[in-house]
Amino acid sequence: ARRTRVHMCLVPLQRSFCFTAACEMDAPFVSQKGREKFICDGYLYIFERLSEVDSTVAFWHCEQVGRCKSRIHTKSGEVIKKINEHSHFPSASDVEVARFVTQIKR
């Protein structure tokens, strides 16, 4: 899996709006419903849809639907926008379970 470190500023020149994310885009994880999963900073995101305006931008929502409202947007495998904070802590065990289950499904 390709690990990327993304440094992004939501408001240029204001460090309080900057964040750095460690993400795995090439890890081919799938959800129970067959949707692609994305790992970023220990959180699992599920592919939602492509942007209608720019088809290279993908929208992802947190795996814990209904409990967490965090979302990210990616373009060419890099996080370009982060929406809302997570309402829970990251789970390394959830990431490992997703890897294991995906290997079994192959």
C-alpha cells in the first residue's frame, strides 16, 4: 500500500487551519456492500460518490455512519478537503480487521 503524507491548509497562511494526514490510498479495501475503503490517520472512510463538477474528486464518509459526520474529499489519491471532526477515536484494530477481511475475500 502506498502511504502518503498530505499537508493541507484550509485557509492559506493561517497555521491553525492546517493539518497533516497519513493516508493509504492504494490499499484495496472493500466494505460489506462492496464499496471501496480509504484509510487516513487511523480512520476508515467509505467511498460515497464522485463530484458532479470535477469527476476526479471523490467524496468519502466515515465508516461509522450515523455516529460520525466526518468526511473527506480526495483528488488523485490525496486529501484536498476535510469536513467535520470525528466523534470517536481512531481504531488501529478496525484497520487491521479491514485488511484481514479483504484478504479473505480475494
